[in-house]
Amino acid sequence: MNFQDFKFKEFINQTLETIKFRQPTKTQQKLIPPILAGRDLIGEAVTGSGKTHAFLLPIMQNLDSNRNAVQAVIVAPSRELATQIYKAAQEFQKFDENITISNYVGGTDKNRQIERLHKTQPQIVIGTPGRVLDMINSQALIVHTASTFVVDEADMTLDMGFLKEVDMIASSFAKQLQMLVFSATIPQKLQPFLKKYLHNPVEEQIRSTVLVPENIENWLISTNHKKNETTLELLKTLDPYLALVFVNTKGRADELHSFLSQSGLKVAKIHGDVEPRERKRTMERINKLDYQFVVATDLAARGIDIEGVSHVINVEIPSDLTFFIHRIGRTGRAGLSGTTITLYEPADQAKLQELEKMGLKFLPKAIKKDEIVDSYDRDRREKRKPARQELSNTTRGALAKGKKKVKPGYKRAIKWAIAEENKKKTRAKRNKNASDLREARRKSNK
């Protein structure tokens, strides 16, 4: 299947050519047709599956660029993710200058945005739930004219506590509204919202059969309970183009960032408690390659698109293993090669086994003399088969008697059983020799 099959408008085809989109992804093939047909939709898809264009392309197809009114509203849980969608939408403006798009996120001048809205309404609204709701409540943004409402990363929206704002935005639209909800997973707590607003939705669950693409190597390194020190040694050894270093909590990110900085590395830090303006400045510096290393929580895996990530390092394995897949998706983008490295200790064994059940394969590695070298499989002792020892029927019988309960002295019991068997053999041999000698004497006397 190719994009020509959708019979998009010419300016869309020109945009696709410019951004070098040749064929639709599996996600786009599944989701674009029902969206074009006007159906409500719930789409489960992971990061990097092409879901952003799965909803942008139909929106652009149905857009009337000569009508100065809000026609589509898209909300995302973080300013970085909203800005990423905004930049993707701006590509279409290069081939249709009549398209108007506005991005409403925190950390920007709200009063100036309200002033502009009083003059003209954008056709496409993209933003974070809080700021979009502010624009609606100020009676500056008029959304009842919209025909499409997109909620991107719905599970993350729920986790970050923005579902109430999204609910209030949804109640501002006219009854005839197409709602599209996209999420990596659909938590149970999201169900009441979906039932309230979606009418007979199409539900598509797109699962990638390849969790780690061929252009990404997936390494596993034991830390011996020294994760900070191992991380520092690893970063110095790799000398990456750009490495995203993931931890599970904001406090842990602060701790690791401080340790690496004090150890002489120039490291950026991104998590939910970093102020929006500071986060924006940090992102700008990361994209300028002022930093080679970025310590981040899973906010970056879901809400930030950083180009040129050569390595993803999992200092900690997340409790929700879907986040692990999102992390992997930060490298190996646009067909480039990438490496994901997971540091582990014995307590992580259960999570690693779950990831392997999901289809991930790890290459065991180690750091030796400032080099990354092949290592041993962590399960090698379990996989090693015990050497077979041939025992006689007598010995097996002796062992079988004590089979129900193995006592601490079982090794001595084995030695005793073997010794007893050897004694029997010796006695039998002596008896045979004696018998042979008597028979020989008897014959000689005759």
C-alpha cells in the first residue's frame, strides 16, 4: 500500500514527498481509512509507529483552508509533545499558505495569544490541555466550530492528572464531533471518559512484531550494585554522539545528574519538575549538541523528540515495561543505527525475563579496560547441564532408598554405596579365585 491509495489533496502529496514519506506505516494503514470515514477511534500504538501523521493527514484532507474558524483541536500532555505535533503540522503550510495553525502551551505569553485570538481564529489548534482550556475559558478561543478533537498519549494524560481538563475541553464542542484517542495502552481509569464522549468507536490495537528493529543493538551489562559508577564508566567508554540516560524517578534523575556532573561530564537533565522555560532552554541546547549526555525520566520517552540519539541507556528498568519499549524507540530513528544498553543487578531478573517473554533479545556485554566486550549469558549456570555419571544398578538402588528425603550427608552416602559395591566385587573376585584354585588342585590330585 502507498499514500496515493488514499487520494490525498495535492498539497498533502507534495508535503509527503518533501518529508520523504514513501509508504504508510502499519499504524497509518490501519487508522487513516476509518478516520477519513469520519468514525470515532481509539488507537493503541507505540512511539515511532507513525500515529502523529495517522491523524494529521486526515485532518489536512478534510480541512477547508478558506474557512477562518477552528476545525480541529489536538491536545497532548506535555509542551514538548505538543510542539512536536505543531512542527509536523507546519510542514503542510509550505504548500498551502492559507492553512493557519496555533500552538498553545505553558511557558508562553498567554495575554498575547488571547489578543491574537480576538483578531482571528486558527483552523487547527494544538496544545497542552491546561493552556487550551485557559484559551476557551477566556472566551478567546472558539472551539464549537471544530469537527475533530484529538487526544494524543491519553494514558500519559491520565498519569499526569490532565484528564479533568481534557474532559472540560471535550464538553465545549458541538454534539457532531469526531473524537480520536491515541494511547500506548488504555488503562481502566480511562474507560469512563471514552464511554462518555466516543460513539461506536473503531478500536485498533497495533502491536509491532519487532520490538527492537534490526538497526538497533540491545545490550545488557551487569552493574554489581554500582549503577552510578557503571554509568559513568560506560559513558566515558562509549563516547556517544548523543546518549539518553533513563531513570525511573525525578529524585533519581537529580541524584545521577549531580554525580555525573561532579565527575566531569557535561550533562543535561529533563524531568517533570524542571521549570518549562528551563526545559525549553535545555532542549534548545541539546538540539544544538551542547550536551552529549541527557539524564531523563520517562517524560522524555513519551513527550520529547530529540534527533540524533545514538545510545539509550536504561540505568533502571521501569515497572511499567511499555515504557521500556518507548525508551528503545528514542534511538535508531529515520533508519539510522542505534544502541540500547540496560544496566541490571540480580533484583532485575524478573523484569528481564518478562521483557524476554515479550520478544526482546539481549546481548550480554561487559566493560573491560575501557572497551565494551562480549560477556556471558546471565543464565549460564541454570542452562549448564550437569555432567552424567554412570552408576551401577546397585548404586542406583542405594541412592533410590534415600530419594524421598535428601539429608546433608548424602555425598558420604554415595561414597559409602560405591565403596560397598567395590567390596562386593572384590569378595566375589576372591571367591572366584579360590574356587578356581580348589578346582585346579582337585584335577591335579586325580
